[in-house]
Amino acid sequence: MQGSEQSENKQKLYQERLERLERANRNEQPDRVPVMSATSTWAFYYKGYLPKDGWYSSEITEKVYRALYEDFYFDAVEIHPIALYHPEMFNILGGGHFTFNVEGLHQTKSGAINVMEENEYEDLIKDPYDYLLNTVFPRRYKLFSPEVGVDTKVEGIKKFLSFFDRFKQEMKKHNEICAQDYGLPSSIQALILAPIDFILDHLRDFQGIIRDIKRRPELVRDAGLALVDFILDGIKDLKPSYGQVILIPMHLPPFLSPKDFAKVYWPSYKKLIDELVNRGFIVKCAFERKYEHLYDFLYELPKNRIVAVLEDDDIFTFKKKFGDRIAIHGGIPTTMLYYASKQECLDYCKRLLDEVAPGGGYLFGTNMSMITPSDGKAENLKAVNDFIHKYGVYK
């Protein structure tokens, strides 16, 4: 009987948290401010492990995230500790644009992203699938090179899919444990890239795309527009899920002038956002670094269907400008969690509750994912999460 009651309590807690997320994501006022988890690989260091220790041990990974959810208060899991990238993936494919340091953190491999020639935009625009499969893949992955036979290719693809299936099973187990044992929902339904960021991250790298934007902006713009349907195809079977969002991390805009942003980035980004909202999704945009120079564009985003993750922008100014139309996620800088005293962190959280939380539409969390030990002291993280949970109540 006791186990049944605990299960019912966890299910009730889970539903309460989903409702909390849904209302906050829609820029409405929930019962209290949701506390979000974005601890990522920081969780391994917290338990005395390295991220690579979880590569081949699901037991260690489970031990890490169970400790995380038992020791800290959260309302939802935003960024989990399970590795998204694994050396085995790239060994099977015979290449890739990531490498790994001695602790197991992935890093971009120098020179590995730029696999697209500057005169190939028209090929990408004509047929993104054909261009990526027949031009990009053979350049990036040995498995897809012309010298590799069909049987070897098929065997390699089978191995990759088997590995990917193991990852999906581990994610499924994580989410079930979160829900059943801790009453914790996952706040992210899917992660996708804005089209121009796809070109940046997978085809041209930073120097290449910045040069292209100056020399051939129309082609870059048109390639972005051509990639909208390609990106949406990746989530074509998804239906909007209560309390969850589609996450779009945005990498290039902080480095673009308003003029270049309007000409090149905005057309495909706005088209993507509008289509997602038309399908019933709420979109969480990770505004990485600073976006103040692009604020005027944000007024054109669908009202109360966007959640902004603020990294370096002033959250108090953003609330004043957009609080009536865009929900806000963030608040506590990871640098503060690491370098400031516990009292300084709590004083800052009080200001967040006083100035950002009123009216709703606020989700408390770190301004970016916690990756390494220097992204926050455990005692500070526990203190601020407990504080927001205790005092972030709407009356």
C-alpha cells in the first residue's frame, strides 16, 4: 500500500509540474516559478566521476543522475547528463567534426566543419538531401567514401543504428526513472537548428559563413530557406506535447549586424518559427551570448509562443521590454554560482523573484548548461534552487 501511495504521489507531482511548465511556457502565471535542470556533464564531476566514465557504463550514468535528482530540487529536466556524442559514433562513421578531451568532453575538431565549397550553395538549394548524402557525407565520413564497398557501408550503418538505438533506450530509461521515481518531466520534446546555424555548424564553419554572408548573401539566405523543410522533416512525426517545447539553440546571430541578420538569417528563421507555431508547438530559443542589438526583430515573433533562454543579455531589461509577449528562462549565471558567495546568489535570486517573476512567464535556471566543475558550486546550486522553490510562489 505504501509503495502504491508513493507512486500516486509521484504521478500527482509529475502532473503538477507539467501544468507549471505549460503555463510558464505560454507566458502565463502558474502556481509557482518552475526550477529547471541544465546540469549536463557537471553532474558527473559532482559525483566524483568524469564524463567519459559514463560512455560505457549505464550503471555509472544512472548513479550520477539519481544523485542529482535526489540532492537538488528541480521541477523539470532541461539538459540531462547523458552524453549526446560518443567516440564510438564517429569511429563507426570514420570521421566527424568532434573530438574529445581527456575527460570526455566533446570539442569541435579544427578544420572538420568546412566540408562545403563556397560555390556549392546552388547544389544545396536545389536538393539538400542529395547534396548532403552524395557530396558532404563522403567528404566527412570514410564510411560513405566511394572507395568503400556497399556491403561495408551497410554493415557500418547497421552498427551505427544499433549504437543509436542503445542511446535511445538509455534516454527512455532516464525519462521513466525521472517520472516514476522523482516526478520529474522532461521539458524538451526535440532539439533542432535554425537553417543558417545548420550551415554554420555542419557545412561552412564560422569563417566560411561570415565570408559568404559578405560576398553572396542572397545565396546564403536562399540556402537557409531551402533547409526549412529539411529541418522540419526531422520532427515530422511529432505532435505538440503538454508542458514541452521545441528547443532551438542559436549560434550565429550575436556575430551579425542587424542588416546582415535581416538579410540572411531572419527569413528562414522566421519561416521555421511560424511553421512550428502553426503546428501547435511552443518554441524555446536559446539566445546565446548577447542579442540586444537584434531586439527589434523579436517583436515580430508569435506572441506568447516563444520562450527565451537568456545567456548574457540583461534579464531585467528583457523582462521590461518583452514580458508581455515572450516567456523567459534563465536568471542565475554559472559564473555567479561558482565565484559568488551563497548569500550573494540568494540576494540575486530575490531580485529575480521581485522583478522577473511577477505576472508569470518565468522559468528559473542557469543562463547556460553546466558542463564543468567551474560552472557552479554544489552548495550554491542547492541553495538557489531551494530558495526559488520556497519563495517563488504566486499568491
